[in-house]
Amino acid sequence: MALAPAYDEPSNPPVHVAIIMDGNGRWAKARGLPRFAGHQRGAEAVREAVEGASSLGIRYLTLYAFSSENWKRPETEVNDLMGLLRVYVNRELADLHRNDVRLRFIGDHAALPSDIQNLITGAQDRTRDNSGLNLVIALNYGGHNEIVNACRELASEVKAGRIEPGEIDELAFAAHLSTNGIPDPDLLIRTSGEQRLSNFLPWQLAYSELAFVDTLWPDFTQEHLAKAVADFQKRERRYGATTA
Ligand code: IPE
Ligand code: IPE
Ligand code: MG
């Protein structure tokens, strides 16, 4: 878990870093390999990100693993991605647990194969009391759907007479999102040069700093993470106020 030598340990790391892990397909294509090879290498890069985040003192790392739109891909690719998730969790869980990582999954899990639902529940339960890095995996996650669900839940509470419409404020709303209890990301990184959110955490990223890096996800290393964090630390966050 060595820190990249080119960067000093930051004194004030972001609390929460979210990453859109993009570019697996292009990584494979550039090498004349099937897309699966890119996803396989992409899963290895997850270890780099987790170790890097732990070394840098980041408290929450959220990784976009599968979007609610990714079902549009060919069935074989969807199956490959689900298969890699199985392999990753089964292979890494013991290590993550030993390293005090707490795992949490966000997204609509009802649509996932039942063994994956069990894997998720098991991993969350096993690591529930860990106090190291909080690793959040967004799986079958879609931001619009998350917001609509929150509205439904709040509407039901109003209908049942438990709350008044006027009591719904930003805090109450956020409590109905899947990220309840998790601070909003300070920094969003998207790899592969694409500059869009692709339905990732639209509510939570409202005031995040954005970093779009050209590196394809399978090539992403702890050094890339350290560089993005160092760049983040040079930025001034204003939240609409004037400069100091
Ligand atoms: C990201 O890589 C992995 C997932 C979306 C699951 P892509 O598969 O999107 O790779 P590109 O964008 O086609 O290169
Ligand atoms: C976003 O990447 C989803 C994940 C990284 C899991 P995509 O590759 O699916 O996004 P688009 O289709 O380019 O917007
Ligand atoms: Mg992509």
C-alpha cells in the first residue's frame, strides 16, 4: 500500500471520492482483445483504487460498477460483468475485511441475480462493524430512479399522515436516498476522457469538484488517484460565496 513517491501525503484529503470507472472496452479494443479482457483488467484496477484511497486517508470511496442503463448492453457482456463482480467479491472480501474496509452497495438490487443479492447482503453484514475505508459500490444504480424512489417514499409518508409536505426539506429528502448517512462526494473522477455523469449521483454531486482524466480505467493506478487528489487540494471551493 505504498503511496506514490511523487506526492506527499496530503494534509487535508477529500473525505469522499466517487469514481466513474470508464474505458474498459476501449482499453481492450486498443489491444485487439475482447471487451471481457478490459473488464477483467478493470476489476484489477479496483484494488489499486481501494489501496490508494486507504493510503491517502480518504474515508469514502464510491465506485460506479454497473449503471441502470448498462442493461442495454449485449446479454453476454452483462453476464460477464456480473460474473466478474462475483469473482471480485468472493476473492477480495476476506482481504477487505482484514483491512477494516466496510462495504456498502447502492442501486436497485431487486433486478440482480439472487446469488448476487445474497453476496451483497453477506459482504455488507460481514464488514458492517469495520471502521476503515467505506467502500461503496454502485450496482444497477441510476440517479433519476433513486430520486423518484425518494419522492415515492416521502409521498407515502405524507399520505399516511406521518409528515407534512412542508416538513420535506433537503435533509429529509437526502435521508430517503440510497446514500443516506454518507457525506456527498468532494471529488468525482471519471476516467477515459468522457465528460458526463451518466446518471451517477445527480443529487449528491451538486457541489462536487469534477476531474475528468484521459487514462482508461484498466490503466488507473494509485498514482493517478494521488494526482487527482493533489489537484483537488489546490482548488478553492466557494459554494456560492465570495473568495476568502
Ligand atoms: C466501463 O467501461 C465499465 C462499465 C460501464 C461497466 P466501458 O465498458 O464503458 O468501456 P468503454 O466506455 O466502452 O471503453
Ligand atoms: C457509466 O459508463 C457507467 C459505469 C462506469 C458503470 P458508461 O460507459 O455506461 O456510460 P456512457 O454510456 O458512456 O454514458
Ligand atoms: Mg463506457
